[in-house]
Amino acid sequence: MKDLLRIKSLISTEIETLLNQQVKKEAYSSSVYLSMASWCNRNGYDFSSDYFFKQAEEERLHQLKFYKYILDMGGNSISPEITGIKQEYNSFREVFEEALDQEISVTNAIKNIYARCMKEQDFITMEFLNWFLKEQREEEYKARRALELFEVIGEEGTGRWQIDKHVGEIKYNAGA
């Protein structure tokens, strides 16, 4: 039966595996952002906490997009088990450094899937991934800008409060 279903699938076994790995990566990102939101909340960075709650929700939506795409293409989506989420951070800045690292990791994973799709000439999945590549450009931009606030504003005195206040105001303008 599986062979019959595979014939009806519009994605290869390898692409399906990579997409399921991305489902897990998006779920992991969502959990990381929830942890960051919690840490910020416990340490009095309310605006950053809200920012990371929104990021967590966005990553969850990305997870679901990948999950549904696999199903729509006739594949088998796998609900991931997520463990090993860091709960404590050494500093406010470290939270944002790790957020940028997380976004870069997601971008690289999507680029890896895209490269495999090019090799297989899976143009349908490539088109699907284009949205995520644009989204990652925005996410990496926002993460970098948040880190730049530490340099521009500085952490002394009310600096961390100012950074916290401005994090949620970072916007990406693709046309700029």
C-alpha cells in the first residue's frame, strides 16, 4: 500500500524527510521563543517577552504550514517530539544573540531543502519554499536590528529598559 501511496505523492521520500525535519525545526524554534519569552518575563523585560511570544506563535504557524504542505502533497507528516529547550540565559543580550542564531539555523535548513528540490527539479516545493525564504530575510533582519540596539543604546543605566521598549517596534520594510 505504501508503494501505491508513494506513486500518488508529489514529493520524493527525501524531500518528505527534509520537510518533516523542518516541521521539527519550526516546532523547536517555537519552543525556544516561548522559553525566551518566559525568561524575559521573569526578569522584567515585558516588551521583549511579548515580542518572543509573538515569535513563538509565528514559528508555530510555520510548523503547521510545512505540516499541511506535506499532507497536501500526499506525504506523511510527523508530529515532532521537542526536548532540550534551554530555560535560563546569562544575560538579556544572550537571549537576542541566540534568537539570531536560531533564525540563521532555520534559514540554512530551508536553503538546504531548496537545494535538494533544485537537484530533483521539484519546482512545486521550491515555489512553496520561496515564501519562507522571504520570511527568513525579515526574521534575520529583525533579529540583527534587535542586537544592534545593544550597541546603539548600550546597556548601562536605563539602556536595557530602552532596548526592551524598542524591540517590539522593529519593522522590516522590503521596499526600503
